[in-house]
Amino acid sequence: MGDHHGIRSSRRSCEPWNKGKIVGQKAPFKPKDIWALRVRLQMESRVRDLALFNLGIDSKLRGCDLVALKVRDVCHGDQVASRAMVLQHKTQRPVQFEITATTREALQQWIKAAGLKSEDFLFPSRLHKSPHLGTRQYARILEHWVVQLGLDPAEYGTHSIRRTKATLIYRRTKNLRAVQLLLGHSKIESTVRYLGIEVDDALELSEQTEI
């Protein structure tokens, strides 16, 4: 079966918690912000948050799919896998993602610290009414991270996590098809809109053109 452990659909609705509100495109995190937050979470021994943040960056999943992951989705036995595959709730299309060494280590520590079993949700909720972390809770956790970094909470949201690695990959490779596959978009136009790359590329070309 390779390095992934089957396909699973997230069980919760993927309707955004802020549906109906006017929100702009959220900014991806810069590499320096990612490292600053990782160091802070490690120093404060916030094992769950570090695992959640790292996996969010690697997986590029929508928030509703990320919080609904089970331990078995990312593990082979008692080892965290280097790749995983899940069925996206919104599109019902499978998407694969890598789990880097840094993220595997963070997940291993969290699973051990929380005493999680294979069938358990990876990020259980501390609220009785929900079996796993909800998208609202995830959004509040992320807002706390953003504030700690000294960034503007209005500019960042859970999609910032989803967009971070995808944006970086596109900027380094200009390979739009690869980013489309990684984000699980059915249409390339969706990826173009999601990354806002037409505007970015046009500005970049303009900056390089002196008159």
C-alpha cells in the first residue's frame, strides 16, 4: 500500500464557520514566521499545538479535514508515516500529502503524550459536545499564534496554513499543476484564484521592467 494508509473522508461539514461574512484572501505565513512559531511552541512545551501547526503546513488540508484526522490516517502501527492520503469532504476527491521529519517527530511526541490509540482522533476536543477539535477552536488557536508572532489577526486565518507551503512551492517552481494536485483542486482555475498568482506574477514582471 506504499506509504499511505487508505483513504478516509472527514466526517464533519466543511462549510466555513465564517460563511456569509466578507473576508479577504488570507496571507500565507513567511518561512521566518514558521520557524519563530515552532521555536516558541517548543520552548513552551505546547506539544499539541506544535503537532497541529506542523501537520497543517505539511498537509495543506482545509481546516475541517485537518481537525477530523484520526491517528490511523498518519500512522503505520506505532510509527508516523512519511506520506498519507485522505478523502476531502468538500470535493470528495482524494489528496495525498507528505509528512516531513520535523512533523513526524512532533506528531510522535503528541500521540505519546496524549496516549492516543489508532482509532482516536488525532486532535481530540476538550469540549464534551465534540469528539475532535472544531474548526472554530482551530481558528481561535491560530489567532493566538498570530498574536504571539506580533502579526495582524485580520490578515491571517486557517487558510493561511493551507496556503503557506503551496504558495512557497509555486514561487520556487512555477509548477501550477503540481500545486493543484497538492491542494486537491479539481480545476486549475481554482488554484490560480486561490494563490492569487496572476496578480503576483503580473506585479513581478512589472517590477522587472524598467522604462
